[in-house]
Amino acid sequence: MKNKPTFFAQIENNIVVNVHVVTQEFIDENPERYPGTWVETFIDRSDKTYAGIGYIYNPITDDFSEPDIS
């Protein structure tokens, strides 16, 4: 299925501010509803971290990490 909905994280300054279930095509066709930068995140891959609000995005590894709350 080409346009299967997946998880996307909206990032601002490499910090996750939203997570939605949507297709890349829908994001591309609706820039007024999905402004800014959206990055795919994976809930079912052991080699990737699922993004949550406040998580940090690393564009080099194309992955997310939990924020340091210490």
C-alpha cells in the first residue's frame, strides 16, 4: 500500500512539538495544516526511537532521543 498512514513528528529547532498519524502525501498536499518540518517516526522498529513531545531529533542519525530532564 503506497499511501499507508504512518507516524510523523513535527520538529522545531530539533525538538518534537507534535506527533500525528498521517501520510506523507497528505502532509505535502496540506501545507496550511502541516506547516514546518515533519519527520517520519517509527513505533515498531527496534533500531529507531519513537518520537514523543519534547524528544530531540538528530538529523545525522535520523532518530529521536528522550530529553535530558536531569
